[in-house]
Amino acid sequence: ISSFSAVDIWHLSICLKEG
């Protein structure tokens, strides 16, 4: 989890919203 970056979190939130 420590390897997560701001872009990873941003992309994940987009995927969750789109999904």
C-alpha cells in the first residue's frame, strides 16, 4: 500500500465511480 501514489488513488477513485 505504501507504494500507492496520488495518481494511483486518483485513478482508483475514477474507476470506482465509473464502475
